[in-house]
Amino acid sequence: RPARPPGAMAAQLKEIVERLNGEPFKMGMPLVDFDEKEPFELMEVLNQVLVHLDAKHTVDLREEKPEAMYQRIAEFLHVLGYQCSFDMEFQQGLQGGDKTVVHPILYWLLNNLDALKKRSYLAKFCMNLEVPEEFLREEQVYGVYHSYKELQSQFKATHAHLERERQGRMNPSELQREVGQLDSEREQLQQKIQYLKGKTEKDENFQQLLKVTSMLRKEQEEEARLAEKLGEQRDQLEKMEQLYMEKSSKLRELREAQSADGEGSAEAMLKMLRSEVEKGREALNRVKRESEAKFQRLREIDAALSDPPVTREDIANLEEEIGAMQGEIQALETTVHEHNQDSRLSVYKQQASLVAKRKEIVLKEQKELEAARDELGAELSAKEREYEQRKGHKHMNQNEFKHYAASLREKSAKFKKLKAELSELRHEVAVLSRTEDLLRAKDPTPQGLRETEMALEKASVEKSQVDKMKGKTLDEISSIVTKINTQLKEKKNKLAPQIKALRTVRQNFQQVEVKYLEKKGAYESAKSAVDGELSKLGGEVRFLENEVQTSEREYHELNMHINAADTKLARALREGRCIRKEERHAPEFQTLSDEYSSQIDGLETQVKELRQEKKIVQDSHDDKLKQKKAFVALEKLMSLKLKVSMQEAHSPQYGGMGMSMGMGAGARTMLDASTAGVERLVFEE
């Protein structure tokens, strides 16, 4: 990284501290304290700025590993568009909290804080998720990815619409000022209309002139409508002509196919279908290329829109660089001019002028040769066209050429193999003949001569067979080549009219495409203008609707207040009449005040009675509470005694006693006279 001058570094530090002390951080940090911060504290400050941009950076740096911290911060800076090499030196500086690395990052983040916050928000939804091609072959993955792309495009469209709405939103004060201006213009127009009416009332021919002008306006509107209809009919006529040409060419091809023989007609129909398939494939490839180019252009536009906006500081830096470059250019021009003033360079200048003249002569000759070459090229193309008209088109289809090349390669390989075998046999024959000559020179009748002669005869027979096979193969190759050439000529002759028709169709298509692009551009410009006007009018309508709703709410509130005030006023007037004894408020009371006074007296009496009852309850509360506790204890005691008596009655040990007591106590009753704390049983006769 190039070293910054001390003045620039000091200004950078000052700018960073001012931004950190302002909204939304409010750190209250002096410049000296920031400059003396430790690396870990500096990284905490950087992390606070990143948390303001995106909440996912809310992590504890003490627990986070340095590698994970670098990966998190580096990925986020790359998404925001921070210009840096991201090399090993940058990684070590960021992990170690180096000032030379952290200070520029803070300076860039704080100067573009709002734009980067918006970019950070958009990056969550607009960053493309790259999926490998082999995964997209699965239907489920492809469906999910397609829905993801649709949602992403919907988000982009919604966000763009929101930005346009925010930009198109107008200030209420400006709208009020514009409404006032329109009202004044309306009054001026009304005054002008009244003036013109008063001026034209005395004119006798004014009504006739008004009638004529209205008829003229209607005729102009009718003329514009007819012109528009004429344009539509012309477009339809061009489409019908193009469709007619296509259908006529197909009809001609079908008639040519029917006029041929049975097998040839089927082959011609097959060729025609293949040509149509090829045309469809070419059109599909062309549409795919155009769509890919448009998608690429759209991605470039999205990337340009998602980039942070250029600030004034960036513009000032670029202007400074331009000024520095212009200064260097002027200095270099001055240096060159000073060197040109040297008298020793006159010889070189003369040589340079001579070379320049020679260069001009050579360039003229080159232009003449190029013109001659163009003439020869035109003559050659004319000869080729003449040759095509006489002997057929020399063009070959790609598939046919592939088959032809494959067959030629196969035959040439076979020919080379046979030629190599023939050369080997010839070499062996030469060796054998030489051996035979040597043996004959040494011994006219050697042993094994008969076997040698037989082997030679056998080799000659094999050689003759090989020669026959070779000749047969060569004849087959020549016949196949001749057949291929004849087929190529036939196919060229058949394809020549179709190629001519295709050229005309291409020319017509180019003309139609130019017209289509012009109409499309005009339509898009008109649509954008209408959409802008529509959005503006929609904003005005919404604002006026809000004003109407606010006015209606205020009206209803004021109406309710007025009704309440009228009710109170009527009640006060009636009370005044009752006080003056003009009427009675009720049969029992003269005025409303008397009724309220009577009700107040009754309530006060009721309050006094309730207070006396409260005092009585408070005085007797303790005794009654004790009495309640005694009764509760008595209830428990009686339940226990009942339980004991039932156990004694059911027990066999006390059975006789119970009977005797029951029989003897015929005239006595047993009572329980227990009280709290004392248990007594009383027997009465």
C-alpha cells in the first residue's frame, strides 16, 4: 500500500473522530484518545460501526477466533464494495488491528454510512446464490431456485417502486403553494373569459365562427384517429404480406416435392422438415443469445444501481487527479517544445519529413491495392453467383459435411493401411530377389531352391490378390466420391431457390426489425412518461384524500362539541326559567339545583347511617370473632364425640354396657355441656 502523507493522515483521523462523536454513535472521544487506542479497542470501534450497518455483527470479539473475525469482516466489506486487494498482508493487518489497515476502512465506512447501510440491507436479498449446474438438474432444486429468483425479482421491483414513490412524494407546503398559484391562474382565466365574452357578445359572426372552430377541432380529432387506424392497418398489412410470403414459399416447396418421384418426394419432404427444424433451432439460439445479452445488461444495471452513490469527496478527488494529469501533460508539452527548439535536430526533422512523404506515398499505393482487391473480390463473388446459377450451389450442410469428412477419414485410413502393407510386401520381395541372386551367384543349384520358388510363387499370388483388393477398394472409393459429388450437386441445385428466398426473407426481417425497434423505443418512452405522470397524479390524489379525511374528522368532532354545547346551553336556559319560576323542573322540585340538593341531602343521610353501622360493626367485631371461634371448636368437638360414640356402639366389648345404659337410662338424657377448654357431660332425668 502506498504511504499516505502526514497531513492526509491527520485530516483522516480528524474526520473519523468527528463522525464517531456525531450521530448515531455519540462516543464523545477526543482525537488523542482515538490515536492512542490499542488494536483490540480499535477493532471494537470498527465492529460497532459494522453493527450499525448490519446487526449480524453483534458478536463478542473476545470469544471470536481471529480467522472467523477476518472472514466475517472481509466478506461484508467485499459485499459493500470496499476497494482492496484482500491479500495476506491485509489479513494480518486486520487480524492484528493495524492502524494503517483499520483507519482507511473506518474513514470509508463513516463517509458513506447511509449509502452503505442501504447497500447492506439490499445485499441480503439481491446477492445471487450460485448453485452448481448438476444440482439444478433435479426438479425440486430447480423449482426452489426458480421461486427464489422470482421472489428476488419481485423484491427488486417493489424496492424500485418504493424509491420512486419516495422521490415522487411532494412536500405539503409546496403543494399548497402550487394550489394557490393554480387558483390565481384560474381566477385570471375566468376574468379573461368574462372579458372575451363581453367583447364578443356584440359580434354577430362570433357564433358562426365558434361553430366552425368546433367543427374544425372535431375534424382534426377524427383525422388523428383515422391516421392511427391507418398505421395499425399498415402494420397488419405488413404482417399479412410476410405471412403470405412464408406460406407461398412453403407451398412452392410442397409442389416441388410432389412433382418428384415417390422415393424422392419422401426424401424431399424429410429434407424440408429438417430445414424447418434447423430454422427453428437457429431462431431459438438467436432468441437465447438476445435474452442472455439482455439479462447480462440487466445484471450490469442492477450492479450499477446497487453500487454506493458517488459522493462529492469522490468527485473532488477525481477532479484533483485530472488537474494533476493536466499539469503533467503541460509540463511534458513544454519540455518537448524546448527540445524542438534545438538547432541540432534540423537534420532529423528533414529526415522525418522525408519519411512522412514516403509513408504517404506508400499509403496511397496501399489504398490503390485495396481498391483493386475489392474490385477483384466483387468480380469473384459475381463469378461465384454465376457458377451457382449454372451448376448449383456449392454450399454443404454441417451434418452432411461431418458425415462426408468421417467417411473420407475412414477410407483414407484404410488406404494408408493397405499402402503400408503393399510397401512391406514390395520390400520383402526386393530382399528375397536380392537373396536369390546372391545364392545363385554362389551356387547355381542350392538346396531348398524348389521350396524357395514355391514360396516366391505363393508370395506373388498373395501380392496379386492384394493388388486386386487394392484396385477394388480404390474403385469403390472413386465410385463413392463420384456418388457423393453428384448428390452434393443435386442438393445444391435443390437448395439454391430456398437460399435465394431465405436472403429475401432476411432482408425483409431486417427491415421489419428496424421498424419494430423504432416503435418499441417510442412506446417505451411514451409509457415511461405516462407512468411518471400517473404516479405523480396518484400521489396528488392520495394527498388530497388524506386532507379530505382529516377535514371530515375535524368536522365531525366540531359537530359533536357543538351539539354538547347546545345541550348544556338549553339546560342552562331552562334552569334560568325555573329559577325565575316561569316553569317547574319537575312536579316535586322547582329547579334542577333543588333536585341535586335533595339528592345530596339524601346521600349525606345515607352516609351517616352507614358510618353508624360501621362503628357498631367495629365495636362488636372482636366479640363476634371469639364467638365464631368457640362455635367452630364446638363443632369439631361434637364431631369427634360423635365419631367416638359410633365406634363404641359398634365395638363388641362395650355392647352390653351400651344396652344396659340404654335400658337403665330410659328416663335420662345425656347432654354435652362442654365449653372451650372444659369438657362436661350432663345426665338429666
